[in-house]
Amino acid sequence: MGGVPPALAGARRPRARTAVRTPGVVGYLDSLYASPGDEVILRVSVLDPARRYRAELVRLICGETGPGGPGLKEEPIPSGLAGEHQDGEQPVPIGSYAIVDDLPPLEAVEVSILVWPTLPGRGMQALMALGPVRLVLDDAGAAALVVGAETLSTKEPLRRRTWYRVEARYDPATGSASVRSAPLPGPHMDRVAEADGKLGTGVHATGPLLIAAARGAGGAAQHFNGKIEAPMLRSGSLAAQWDFARGIGSARVEDGSPHGLHGRTVNAPKRAVTGSRWDGSVHDWRSDPAHYGAIHFHADDLYDAAWQPSLRFRLPETLRSGYYAVKLQASGPPFYVGFIVSPKKGAPRAKLAVLASTVTYLAYANYRRRMSPGPSELTMGALPTVDMTDVLLAEHPEFGSSTYDVHRDGFGVGHASARRPLFNMRPTGRFWNFSMDLCLIDWLEAQGVAYDVISEHELQERGVELLTPYRAVLTPSHPEYFSLEMLRALEGYLGAGGRFMYLGGNGFYWRVSFDPGHPGLIELRRAEDGTRAWAEQPGQYYHATGEYGGLWRRIGRPPNALVGIGFIAQGFDASTHYRRTPASRDPRAAFLFADIEEDVIGDFGAWGGGAAGLEIDCYDASLGSPPHALVVASSEGHSNAFLLVNEEMLSNSRGVDGTLNSRIKADIVFFETPTGGAVLSTGSIAFVASLAHENYRNNVSRLLRNALDRFLDSAPFNLPAAQPR
Ligand SMILES: [Fe+2]
């Protein structure tokens, strides 16, 4: 889903009365991947008052610092970046709004707007701001007109999640002013509230026009939380009417009047949301955009931190592909800015590629919910453990949230942006899945197997052509978020004889899309069903990009059809082992079990003591798992913390936990494709964390090495003759 990442067992505890500091410097790169020879732009904010920091490029090999784990392994790489630098603290302009930059001079003004507030009464929130003339919800949540230092309020707070028309007018010549809020017709109508009065004269409304915020000393302020529709402005002969139903899927705000006073949104507020006219008759915004004339703004939306570049450096031409980070160090622990170095276009170096789950890393970035006690502890059966980098995130709401969090008004965060510091792209913290995936890198290094690392973001851009040069492609522990383009590329690779290993759990689960109007941003809607941190609102299951959101399973492309298995359960208390099945004796699977005598596989590991755990997947022919696939091993003995995922159930019942339900198991599945390729899937996030056990000499390691040797051999796999099942 997955779940709440497990407690960070084994993290070192600060000693009492020792001053423990958070990282004194944070930063981000302009891209999550780069290639040798590329120029990389780093943006840094130094929080430490000394304003100095050190930077170096490091190759990341391992981050498994739990008991018995190999520990942190990183290799310093000489680069133009290395050394001590000085920089300031850079502010983060969090909060979305719309802006119309160029307005002609304004005389007496009349404004009108449709409003659906979600947090009325939580501080002053601007609806439309024209310099010193502002239409707002005041501290009490009532519609009010602010002119200079004076305020005219209706004094009747608006109800939350109710549509109102809010109007105001002001004449600077006479000081005459009025403000009014009127609920739109509905079964439970609120009262009309209005106020007329005299305010000061000579205060002139000026552009730019801000919608859902006002200009403050340091940028936009007084952010509004909720939906806004159809803002309108009249002044003298000017009349402008903005129509948010136009430009969905972009940052454009269009004026439907002949004056062409177009604007733009800032910080990616949510579009393709139901508006005042939505009545349940339309669910795809493209079929009748008039029902989707609203934008949902949040004071805690963040698309672009927009920091000034701090350092530019060129990656060495000879740099090998891999997981890398710019390691920033001031006071406190280092802050890692992780990224992928992929081979230069057209210059793959190895037969094997690791497809780094950069989209899932982004979806998990700046995950705050696990720091809230309550649900986290119930899921984990333990107190959450965090480190000082997590504490820094908790202390800085302006770095934005993850797609596992909800906004302050309770609506889910449906965007993730790479244009801000990302607190999970680091080897430390034992927070999956960036850190977890390094277990696979560490194992490949220990095995001496040559590999390239490529990223999902490149897969999105380049399609199957990215994979074609490779004989085998591996995904690490948790490729949960996938776009249609990425799925097509993987299918294309398999269709052309590629060999693919899915070494994780809960993969290919949620649909995401890339927003062409916002580079670096992904969108998702947790629609209909699924194991999920929040639920999308009715009528809003289509992305602003026009794609139908939700589980790939619900959309009709279950992961089972791609990799043979799909999500079945999650639990975070303890992992367990696999047991070989009779199918593991099938000659087709013999290569997998060469030199493995035991029936029990993976009864050890750094995450929960076993290779099968956290989030697990199983074979299901009814969801498209290939009938000829061999289930060569299945996990057993899961605890009652492992519960059947809700998308598996039509109604709730007893018998849905791991001690009672035989379907709750991770399956290791192997199958051949008709074009000489093959797929191996292991169905557990914890799998890769078992590879290092006993110095990499164990049966999980042996199984994977056996598979890899065969998958890298050019001899084609043969599809078995069809057999009745
Ligand atoms: Fe997940």
C-alpha cells in the first residue's frame, strides 16, 4: 500500500543530556537521475547559523544498519563538488494560489466568487486580493472586505464544506462598501449574511490579483483552504470571469471574458475536482468540464521550493552507474540528497539493469503520518522510532508532505514533487524503500555481478527503448507506483524476450501520472478501493491528466498478469520464511534450486527475521497469474498482524488474519514467456534484506544468484507445452 514503514529497530538512541542535533543543511537536485558528464544543479538551504557546509559526492552501496546488517557503506567520489561552501537559509513558499499578473488600473471594484471552505475560522484566509483591497474569510470564518487597515465583516461564519457565493464592492471615491455571503441552493441552506458600510476613501485596488492568498511581506500569505470557483472582477468597463474548468491538467487559469486576463496557478493546487454544479451525474471531468469548475487550494500545497542554485558541478565522465548522493554536512548528521546515475544514453555497460523505484521513492517522500502516535503504533505493534533527519522534517512543515499524508483540512495529498528536499532519498533511517533497495545493490557488489542502475523516471520518458539493451532487468523491494507508460514499457520488454525479476512486494499497485504542466510532479488518486492512507472524493477518480486513477487491479491491469503475483496482505511485526513446494522439483525450476538442499528458504533476515514479510504478494490465476507459472515456494506462519487486504474482500468476516487464512502467503513464482524470456517474482518487501545473512552465504542469496546466472545466459527459455490445470 503499503503500510506504515516499520519502526526503526536498532537505530542508536541518543544518550541522556547529550545535545542531539538535526541536520544543519538540506538540499535538492533538479533531477532524480543524471548520467556521466551531465551538469548537476544543487539547491541548498543552510539552517545552521554558521552558514557553512561541506559537500561531497558519494556512491551508495548499503544502508542496512539494523542488528546483523552489513551497515552503512558509501564510497566518496572525487568531484568538483567536494569541499566547504557557504550559503544562506532559503525560504520555502508553501501554499497554493492563483495569480493574474497584469491588470489595468482599477477604479471602484466589484468581486464575486464561489467558495467551499474547508477550514473556516482558522485564521484570516484571502479569497481574492487586489493589493490593499481584499475579500477574505476573517478570523471567525465570516466573509469580510478588508480595505487598508479597515475591515467590514458579515460576522456570520461560513459552514465548512458548503458552497457560498461571496460578493463585495468598494468605491475608493466615497468609501462606500458592502460584503455578502449567500449559500447556493441546497436542502440545508445556511442564512444569507451581509454588511454595508463606509470604509476609508482613496485606497485603490491594484494588481496583481491573487486568488486564495494575498501578498504578504515575504511572498504569498493568508492562504485559503478549500475550493474556489468562478472568480469575477468588475471595475469601470472591465469585467473578467475566470473559468477553472478550462486548463485542467495545466497551470493555466483562463479568463473567459474578452479581456484575456489569463493567469496561472502556483504550487499545483488540485484541479479536476467537483465544483458547485457537480451533482453526481458526471465522473469523468472531460465529459462535462462545467461540473469541474473548481480548484481545491491548500495552505500546505507545495510544488516548487524554487531555491536559488547553490552549486553546479559536472559528473565525472567515467562515473559508473549506481545509487548516489550528494552528502551535505553542517552541524548534526549529514543530509543525503539521493539520485540515480544511469548510463549515458545509448551506452549501457552491463547486461543487467536495476530499475530504481524513483516514482515510489517520490510518492513516499516526506512521509509525516508515521510520526503521529496512534494509527502508526497500532499497525506496527510498536512505538515508532525516528532519527534526527525525521525530526528535522517534523519541525519543518514547509517542506511539504507525502502522498501518505492528508492536508490540514483532512483531504489526501495527491501530488508529490521532486522540487524540494526529499527526506527519504537517503541510505540512513532504514525507511523503505530507497534504503531497503540498497540491500540489493550491496548484494550485487558482494557477488561481483556487473549491473547498471536506471530509473523509473527515465522509463517514463524513454519507454521500452531504455530496457531493450539489457538481457535482464530487476526491480528492487517495492515498485508500488506505476504509470501506464511505465507498464507498457515493461510489457514491451517482456514481449520482446526480456527477462525480468520483481524482487519485492506490493508492486505495480497504484496508478500515477506525470503532469506535463508541472515537470517533476506526479499525481495519484486513491480511488475506489485498496489498502490506502486516504480515500479520493467521489466524482474525482479521474486525474487532472485525464487518466482514471486507483489500483491497477481495479483498472483491469492487475500485477498478477505482468509478474505472476499481486498484493495479498501486510503486517509489520515479524517476517517469516518460505517453504519449497512440489513445483520446485519441476525440471523447469531446477536451475533455481541448484545447491539448495533445504526446504525452508529465508528463515533469517534483517527485517523481521525472515525473507517473507512486511508486504506480501501471492499467485492468483483469477487475476491473471499465468497458468503455466510455477509457484516454487510459499511463505507460511504469518502472524495475526497480517491481514487480508481489503480489495480482496467483498464483505468483512472472521478468518482474515495470517494465522487463519491460507491465502496469506508470499509466493515465489517463475514462468517463461513465449519469446524466450522469463519472469521471477519473490513477493515480499523483506526479501532483499535477507541476502546479506551470514556474509551473503545463505539460501536466499543462492536462489537469487542461480536465477540471475540463468537470466543472464543468452539461451532462450522455452514455454512449456500447454497442460490442463
Ligand atoms: Fe508502499
